[in-house]
Amino acid sequence: MASVEFMEVAKSFGNVEAVTDINIAIDDGEFAVLVGPSGCGKSTLLRILAGLERATRGSIMVGGKVVDDLPPKDRDVAMVFQNYALYPQKTVAANMGFPLKMRGTDRKEIERRVQETAKILGLEDLLKRYPKQLSGGQRQRVAMGRAIIRNPSVFLFDEPLSNLDAKLRVRMRAEIKEIQQRLKTTTVYVTHDQVEAITMSDKIVVMRSGRVEQVGGPLDVFDRPANRFVAGFIGSPAMNFLDGKIISSGTGPEFVTESGLTCRLPEGCVRDLSQCASIGIRPEHIDLADEDVANAFNLRISVVEPTGADTMIIARSGTDELSALIKGRHAFDPGDSILLKPLPGMLHYFAQDGTAIHV
């Protein structure tokens, strides 16, 4: 077990700086997820931690020890790659036991630990098979087994589920989380899928353009995003944004969009009304409104997407657009007028520079 700490870590490739001044502290036994769009630097950061890349500046500590000058094999970390990286000519047992064989471990000890690891992963009946005889999920578990068998201080996962179909991804992320909780091994997991990040992590690190935008618990980041980028990236379906300004009317503050759409706001929503340049509302925090509701948006439906239990709609007014996930089944049609209201206390406010305004 070990904590991990990035201290002012940066990495340049020629004139391009892939990551800049990264400071992250991951506690012992914590499941931390690095999430962000392609090119944000998350995989580069993981490779630096693994020792596959060397930082241009800054330091990394694992278990309180600086590891900058240590080769990958001496860092006590184990990495699971996106493409599994299994040896096709070796059986499952041989693939899992290979790291121990390379260390010169006794054959009987290798067999014991292979059996022990296979039991954790439910692979006992597959040990004599070859990778080509396995499903994608089984191959991923073998790759995990090869990491687990080393009993490392830190697990590193580089987008391990991206090659799996949607149903298998859901099952595998639950299995990975369950195994991590059982082993209590510090884990750093890289993904571009924010649903994976929220459902699996103890700590989320949201990255953009080589920098950290926000670090926190998954629900903290979801409920109180630091800025408009984080608010729009974390959450599925994505948050809606309306640009405009807050004005003070005789009945209280109102938000007026650039195309003239208005919505009554609660008193004290923003201390300085002139600060707010946009509001955000998640689709699941929007509901149908009656005609006499003051804080409703009057829109026209463009798209209706039945999901089975709920109904997803996209509605517009001028240049303004809202996606709403309405509970239950509804007979909406494109072209229908609709009144939508944000649920109480669920609006987010953002300044001109995109920084969140928290009341």
C-alpha cells in the first residue's frame, strides 16, 4: 500500500507542453480517476508515474519516496493497458505468472499465487486456455491478474475498458471496483468516460489541456463544479448552458438570455447580479411546468427521444436550447410548445470567465 503525490510535474515534447505544473495527492488505498478529453495529458501523467516517461520538471513520490530516478521495475507499480498486452502463445496461467517468472520466483510459489489470483478474478476454469479462446472481458481480467499477482503498492489502469462493448463495460467497471475495495490497493485509473469516473472513483481529477481543473469526490465535483468546463464535462446527459444576464425586476431577480428567454430566479441566488454571465441546469433537474409558474421557460420541442422509463427532449427558443430528461413516458411531438422549469436549488451560475459562482 502507498500514497502517490505529484509535485509540480510537467512534461514537454519539443515545444509542446503536454502537462503543466500538476499537483495531486492520492491517499493510501484510494481509487483516483484521471478524466478529461483526448489530449488533456492524463495518459502522459500515468506513464510518468509508471516510469515509461520522464518528467521535464517536478517530482513524484510513491509511499513517501521520490521515484523520479527509479526504472519502472523498481517503482512497485503494476499497469493494465488498454490493449491487454497478453502473450498469444502462452496460456492464461503462464500469462499471469510471467511477471513472477521474470523475477526468478520459485515455480511452486508461482503456481500457488496464480491459483490464488485466479480465484479472486473467477478465472480458475480458464487457466489452460489461450488468449484467442477468451472473450474481451476474460482477457481484461487476465491482464488484471498479471498486475494483481505482483502484489504492487499501486495499480495503474490506462483506459482498460475502452475496447469492450457497452454492457460488458458496465459489468467490468463494477468488477474492477469490487476487486480494488477487496485488495485496498492504491489505484490510479485513466479514462475519458466521465460515467466511469463518477461511478468508480473515490477521487476525481478533471483535466484539460495539460492542467488540472478540479480535484474532489465524485459527487462534490458533480454538485459543485469549479467552472463551466467541469460542469459540462461531468454528467450525462451534459449540462445545459444559457448565456445572458441577471436583472433586478419588481418581482425579484430574473435571468434574461441573449435571445430574450426569461426565467425568475430565487432571491439571493447571486450576491452581485452583474457577475453572472450564464446559468447551467442539468437535463435531469428540469421538469414540466404549469402555465402560472413564474420560473418557467417557454420553448418549442425539436427532438423527442423515448428511453423507456423516461423521455428525453430537446427544445429551443431562438438560439437557446435545452435538453430535458422528463420522468415517465409522454406523448410529445416535435413542434409542440412546452413549459419547462428548473427544480428548486438546481441552477448553476457562472461568471464571464467560466468560473463557477457558488452562493
